[in-house]
Amino acid sequence: MSYTIEGKTGAWELVIGLEVHAQVISNAKLFSGAATEFGAEPNSQVSFVDAAFPGMLPVINRECVAQAVRTGLGLNAQINTWSRFDRKNYFYADLPAGYQISQYQHPIVGTGEIEIELEDGSTRIIGITRLHLEQDAGKSLHDQNPTKSYIDLNRAGVALMEIVSEPDMRTPEEAGAYLRKLRTILRYLGTCDGNMEEGSMRADVNVSVRKAGEGFRTRCEVKNVNSVRYVMQAIEAEARRQVEVWESGGEVEQETRLFEPARGITRPMRSKEDAHDYRYFPDPDLLPLVLDEAWIAELKSGLPELPDAKRARFVRDYGLPSYDAGVLVAEQATADFYETVAKGRDAKAAANLLMGDFFAAMNRLGRSIENPPVSAADLGGLLDLVADKTINGRIAKEVFEAMVETGQPPAAIVEAKGLRQVTDTGAIEAAIDKVLEANADKVAEYRGGKDKLFGFFVGQTMKAMAGKGNPALVNDVLKRKLG
Amino acid sequence: MSLTDLTLAEARAKLRAREVTSAELTGAFLEAIGRLNKRLNAYITVTAEQAMEQARAADAALAKGQHGPLTGIPLAIKDLFCTRGVRTTAGSNILGPFVPPYESTVSANLLRDGAVFLGKANLDEFAMGSSNETSAFGGVENPWKRRQDPDAVLVPGGSSGGSAAAVAARLALGATATDTGGSIRQPAAFCGIAGIKPTYGRCSRWGTVAFASSLDQAGPVARTVEDCAILLGSMAGFDPKDSTSADRPVPDFAAACGRGVKGMRIGVPREYRLDGMSDEIEALWKQGLDWLREAGAEIVDVSLPYTKYALPTYYIVAPAEASSNLARYDGVRFGLRVDGEDLADLYERTRAAGFGAEVKRRVMIGTYVLSAGYYDAYYLRAQKVRALILKDFTDAFGQVDAIVTPSTPTAAFGQGERMDDPVAMYLNDVFTVPANLAGIPGMSVPAGLNADGLPLGLQVLGKPFDEESVFAVSAAIERAAAFSARPAVMA
Amino acid sequence: MSLDPATVRRIARLARIHVEEAEVAKLQGELNGILGWIEQLNEVNVDGVEPLAGAAQMSLRMRDDVVTDGGIADQVLANAPGRAGAFFTVPKVVE
Ligand SMILES: [Mg+2]
Ligand SMILES: [Zn+2]
């Protein structure tokens, strides 16, 4: 944690907090029966409730509440059995009712925490302040017409979880690690797909700078940053801007800003300028949300094994290095694939094969773990052939590539290409006799004490046997014959 | 006796006995509307063709001996209830030509039960008013006249003034109305008819243009207590589309009207004796209590110490909710749009042109009491006083089955008399507002005339979801009062 | 607390209601009249009283997660004063 920005007046430390808006995975919207799928025809997934027609009323979706509770449990957070929905009042083109239904005073989830790991292998705990449920807004398209903005309300009313962190992060790297870890947890829980490109996960970044030992200075909120990379860049850019403001004798104004990736700078957000008196009050169309303990317990019992626990288990049960385990659990699908391959086999060999040749092939061919270049079963089969000495390690590589190309199971490839390793000593002796005969001079040098020639004889023998000789046997026989 | 003079119950009996057809009945009301509505302005929209279609369908059903509770009964629908395919205005210019693609739950329930809709009744803009003078479609004339001054145009009360005037003038057998601070009970009292605001949650709010969501309740107005009971029986019921709708069965309200009050304990809140309350109101109140005593009820003094704060509490809570509820009228998805140089300007010009003076005042008051720095002093404090007011009623209903008070501090007043003083206008609702804050049922029943020959009403308040006791007490007052006076202007 | 003209303008702005300069004084008088009358609530001792948001004495009912609505773009757009194809339109917004 020695990251600082060097200014004219010395080193500045960063204080970073994240507000992440995560779109809840549900069939229908938070308060209406309209669908939530991404990319539908404009305004085709809009009910009169979403469009705030006269007399329309909200009715809450149980699954959205369940997803928020699951997420809270996954963040080791306190679940509030009494929470309430408030109205956040402001006028905007994609906010049909003129207010957003959110949870201001009484969120459904209270304080929790996330453990992040940094490149140097160190870990840090980042505090979660709260998680609350709220409605997403619609979408304004500003580039369709020279004088008009177009409004699509498909997204209006979709459930969001706003997950607010403590200002516990001090470097862009920590913010990136936090965002990646949060994404992994949400995907494990199945409460958000974490797709930042489609906007189902968006980050508002709160940044301030200070001299070492100081209290907090004024922060700015950089809104809707939509990739981990941009979040890290936005923090850097905003922090540098603030340092310049302070050092030029100015005052940083608390304001909402936007990050412009192209120019690598942040700028004030015009549309938010005068929106800052939201007049929150309890939504009179809704009643307090009261959760019963039994239901919470039921949801808890249904939670999957989360990444931290899985990683610890991989280290413990499979004897993997912590780093490898971390790579394998980053995505639930990868972890499951790995376990299918590793079950009842050499778990380390399985990890090496997966993280080596398999990942290489997957990336080379632009495939994914859901659509792998080689099935888990075949990959296991390949490991079995090595284990039972049907083939040796060098041949295994060749077989794997053939599997990728042909999609054939390993055994079939070994048979077709006749790649079984030779364990019949007769055949090996014959091969070795030929080699020694053809290299009588070298045999003499060896016997004369040039031990390092032994490797040469092994190589020649393997060559003669097209690589299929059992390495151990070849060694034994050579030793004996060269005596 | 003319068809339009029948009560809803009488008309229903004649329809079922095939003594009259719905087409005849509906035709008679449409004819009366044609004659009188230009003057009274009780209807904003008259749906004659649709009404006759519905009437013929009702007759076909009746001919087959199939009928629902309201088959063939012509009604007026307050223009706050969204009606599919029929323009709905909320008495405002801001909805412009808005035609709802949906039917409010309450009006849909009435259609389900066979009712015929004559048209959409006039109202104060967004139900904000007590005289119907804030309607963008003009005031409504109260069909009643002062004996001494028959030319003066009196207000019908509000906000359901069109509904009440239409029923009083025999331009409908009954009407839907809504009550946020007295908008059913006060116009009913001013027009010499009955009207009930049921318990909050009894009637669905879905599809009814919202004023103040935590206070709004739909209810009927009609010429008799029994007619109100019949209508409420159809309007009420659980609606999963309204999160505040109560999931409980709808009792037989009409049956409750015949119960009598023998052995019931009736509360009289001493705090309702306002200083300066007119003698005739005082006298009417005493008379009503005597009638109930004679009918076998026990009259008990109760105390509602915080109700004197109900009105100012209401004028924080209702505008606060309204300022948010009316934000959706922004000229983007429906209704009026006045173009501006940018979006904010479009909003401001649309809302400046679309909202009337009273709505603007309330939206601004509501915006102010919720704004940064004032929330605690106004809105939060009002919510706490509201809790105290509810506790008043909870305690009182620990001792009594119902509470009886005057419906209004005065009889109907003249158009224009109170428009320049908002607070004086607000005082109309001093007796009715507490029931909305507490969510309890309240009914106004015509009980007599004042010296000018104008109707006065008594209010019966009941426990939450005990409308049956309210109907029983109201019906007893109605029987004793034998109110038979008729308005000067009627079909 | 009594409103000055600046506050009246600020409130009107927050409420998105255009107010002509000439109307400000009248509005200020009316609003202050109402607020002055409302302030009698300050007499009430509300120490330790739990605020009451609504009259419905229940907790929130939850619905099932099934798609029951949408697919009615034509009806949603039918009343729109500004429209281009399947979109609502407003004057261009700068973010
Ligand atoms: Mg935020
Ligand atoms: Zn948010």
C-alpha cells in the first residue's frame, strides 16, 4: 500500500470507495411483470407501471428480494428483516415517474466485507457499507437525432442491487481487485451476470486525495464507469486532477463527474448539476418489507460454495498451490470443469494440463469453458493413459493436440496412431543393440569414462522407437548393456 | 314517479322484475343529463352510445334471468378513475387528450357486476379542492338553492362535486367518488345525499389517478345508505395489483343497514365542538344523538385530543405525496406537452400550463416540506402527529363501536366565496380529514336542512374494516331523519 | 419559517413549474399563509413518537417472478406527445 501520487507539494494518498449497481438476475422487473432480457425491441418490455401511467402501482417481485438476500449472505453481511422503500425524486427523461423507488434510510442488507488479493499475493479486507434494492432507469439515446434524445424504457424498473463499499481502497489496483472479486461472488451466487459491457454491472467511483495522516478531503463521484480497466484509469485521472486543484490553491468541489476513456480525463456531469435535493420519503404505494428468519435460513442453505471456500478446499484437498487454486476458482464453470477432470486422478497433473495445454488451446481457438476444445471426460481419459503408462508424457502432448484437432477420444487416437509406449524389453533390447552397434566408437568412449554420452544413447534409442519406448525400461537396459 | 327519481335499490328491483328495462332507465338518465348538464356541469364526458350498448347488453342478460348485483344500473364515474377507451382528465388540463388503455379496478368491478356507465363526473383538479372550483373544466353547480336567495350558485363541495351533484339532481342512480380528506363525505353533505369512504385498503387504488397515496380511498355516493352499501359491495375487494389492498372478504354491507343500533355504544368526541360552530350544526348533532339513543344505542363521551391537529398534518402529508405523485405529468409519455428550449424548460412550461393554481400551490408546498433541511420540521413531525391521531381513534374505539360527528362545519357556500383564501377553504374538511389520516371508514348521511333550506349531514366513523357498523348507524340516522327534501334543480 | 422570493423560485425549479417573475410575490404570500397556519403543529410534543407513514397496518406482499406484462409498445406509445418509431422523444439532453 505504498501507492501515492507525487505532486509539487509531496506525496498524495488516494481514498477510494465504490458504489456498484448490479442488475439482479430475475425473469420480471422489480415492481412490474415486464421482462428483463437485454437487447429487446425498444419499449417492448414496458408495462404501464414502468412507464408511470396514471393510477399504476408497484408490486414487489419476491425473487428480486431473494437475490438481494443471497447476495447479502454471500458478502457475509447483516440481513435486515425490516427494510423500507423510499422515493428519490428528480426529473429526468428516462425516469418516467419523476422518482426512483430505492431504499434510502432502511436498506435490506447492512454491513459486510470482501477479501481481495493483490498481485504481490497479499490480501486485504474491504468493508461493505450496505446493499439496497432499487429500480433501474430507462435508456436515453442521444446519437439518433441532431435535436432529440430517444427514450427506451425497457430497462426502466429492472431490479438493481446498489452495493456500497467503505472508502477502504487506496490504490487503483485495489479497486480493480475489489470489482473483480465482487463480480466473481455475484456470478457464483447467480444474482448478477456481472456483464459490464451490457451494463448489468456499473460502478460509481468515489475518489478523494489527502496527505498522509490527514482526515478525508472532499470527494467526487465518477459515475457509470463500465469496465475494470476504466475504473482504474478513472481513479488515476480523477486523483491527479484533484491533486492539481489542491496544489494550485483551489478547492475540490463535491460533484458528479463522467470519465472519458478516449481522453483519459473526467469532466463534470451537466445533467446532474441541479438535481441535488432528492426529497426522499417513504413510498406510500408500498409497505415495509418484512423478512421472516425461516425464509432467510432457507435461502442461506441454498447458497453454493463461494470462491474463497472453494479455493481453500482446492489447496487442502488437491494440494494445489494457492495461486493455481485462485486461477481455477475465478469462474465457477472452470472450477467445476477442473473437478470433473481431477476426480480420482492426479489432481496436480490435472491442474497442470488444464492451466497449460488446455487453456492455451482454448485461448488460441477463442473457445470458452462452456464450449471447451476438449471435453472434461476426454481430458481425464488422457490423464488415465499417462497414469497407466499406456503412453508417456511426451506422447501425451501429441495426443492432446490430436484430440483438439479431431475431437477423437484419446484412446482412439493412441490406437490409430499406434502411440502406445513399448514396455516389451525384447523390443527395447533389439532397438538398443542396433544403436550400440551403429555407434561402436561412442560406446568405446563411454566405457572409457565419458558418462555424459548416456543421454545420447537414450535419445538415439527413443528416436529409433519413435518416442514410444518406456523411458524407465530404456534406462535400465542401456545401463545393463553398457555395464 | 319518474324513472330518474327511483333509488338504486328500487330501480334494481324493477329491472329484475322486468317492470322496466335498463335501456328505458339509461335513456331517461341520458335525457335528463342532456337537459341539465349544461347548467350543472356535473359531467365532463357523457358516454351515451356506450351507455346504451351496456344497457341493451344488461337487458339481454336480465331477459335470460342472468344478472349480477348491478346489472343495468346507470352510474356516473368520477373522472379520476381510468376508463379504457374513454378520455380521463382528473379535472386537469395536463392530461390533455389522455385516453387510458386500461380500466381501473374499481370501475372494472362495477362493469363485472353489470353496471352501465353514463359518463365521467366533474371534480376538483386531481381531487385537490373542497368546492369543485379548481376543475379545469369549470365549476359544478349545486342543485340545492338557498330559500332566500335562489339565484345564487352554490358549490357542490369537492372534490367529488360532480358525482354528488349528478346523484342529487337525479342524473345518475349512484356514482363513484374518492376521498383523500373528505372528498366523498363533504360533497355528499353539501348535496343532501349519502356517501362512504371505506377503510383504507378496502377498495383498490389501481387505475385511479393518485393524489395522496396513503390517504386516497374510493367509495360510492348515492341517495340512500342502502344504495351506498350495494355499490360499495361491488367496488370493494382484494386486488393483488395494489400493495396496500387488504386481502379480506367483502361483507354483505346491505344486510348491515338493517341491523339497528340497539346496544351499540356511540362515541361523541368533545374536541369536535369547535368554538364558533353554528347553532344549527350543534343542534343537528344533538338531534342525531337523540335519534340513536331512542333507537337503543348508548351515547358515550370520548376524547380525540390530537384531532385538532389533523388538518395541518394533512396539509403536510397530502401535498408531500402529491408533489411526488404528480411528477409523472411531464409531457413525455402522455398528456399535454408545451415545448421548451431544452428538456427542463419543456417540463416547466408543460407543468405551468397544465396545472391549475391550487395544484401548483400544493405541489410547491409538498416539494418544500420534503426539501433538504425542512423534512424533519414538517414531514417527519407530521408523520408523528399522524401516529398520535391514529392512537386517539384506537383508544376511543376501545370504548365505542362508532363515533358520530357533523360532516362539515357549514352548509354549501357560494361559488367564489372562498377561492381567495386557501386556508378558509381547507377548513371545510376539519371533521373529515382525521378519518383519512387514521385510515378508518367514515360515512356522511343527510340528516336535516339549515335555516336556508340547505342540507346538512352527520358523519359516522367506525373501526378499521368495520364498515358494517358504520352502515348500521348511518341507516338508523337515515330512518329517524326521514330526509325527504329535494333539490331545487333536478330531473 | 417563511419563504423569501428566492426560496419560492428554488421550490418552483425543484418542482419543475415555470413561474413568471410577476407571480412570485403572490405565490410567496399564499405559500407563507399556508405554512404559517401549518406551524401550529410545533405545539405538539412528539418526543419518542414513531412516525406513521401510512394507514395500512400490514407488511409488503410479494408477487411471483413471472413475466405477465409488456409486449404492448403500441399502447405504451399511443398517448406520447413526442415519438419516433418505437421511441419516446424529448429535446436533446447533454450529459
Ligand atoms: Mg449512487
Ligand atoms: Zn443507485
